[in-house]
Amino acid sequence: MEGCSCVLHLIYNFFMKTLICSILFSFISLVPFVSSAGPGDTCHFHGSKPAAEATILQCANQRKDGLVKGGKLEQSWSVIKHESIAYVDGKKGKEWKVIFVNPDAPDKTKTNLFMFFTAPGNFIAANYTGQ
């Protein structure tokens, strides 16, 4: 009987070590996904209270930087600061409109970048037409 108890003890230890290692591996493998949130992820808001201008400008700059890093905007946009911000009447109610102007943009039809955000600060769209 003593030999049987020893085998059971070995099997139990093996399964416990395997279980602990599996749990640790699962936790460690999820950490990069949690810590590598995208730039737009900090600019997600709930409710209907209008955001402060400073919040909108921070979100607009994060979005612009993400577009530059993603290759959607020329590198010259990375140093451009906002030209204006306004709380305007949009298609679905009040929204924020942020304008960036890049006089050095290679395509002269794309010197004005317009970004639109909901009243609380969620990104709607970006374009060169302002529509």
C-alpha cells in the first residue's frame, strides 16, 4: 500500500505543477494585450456630457499621431498643432470639430485636416473636406 500512496503523490504533484504552470503561462501571455492598448483607447467616453476642449484636443492629437504612425498621414503632420476647435451642429446633434493645417503637405488639396468627435469625445471621422 505504501508504494501506491507514493505513486498517487507523484501524480498529484505532477498535475498540480502542470496546473500552476498553465495558469501562469495564460496570465503572462495576456499581459502584452492589456498593456498595448491603442492610442484611441484612452479616448472612449460614455454619457452625453460634453467633454472639455482640452480633452478633445488630446484625443485629436492622439488620433493624428496614430494616423501618421499607421502611414495614413504624411510624416510632416506629426509636428502640426491644431489650428482651431469648435463645438458645432453636426448631423446627429452637437459635435466637436478640430482643424489642423499643414502648409507643407505634399498634396496641396490636403493641407486642412478635419477631425470630428461626439460631444463626450468619441472619434467620428477625419477628412480633408470638413464635411
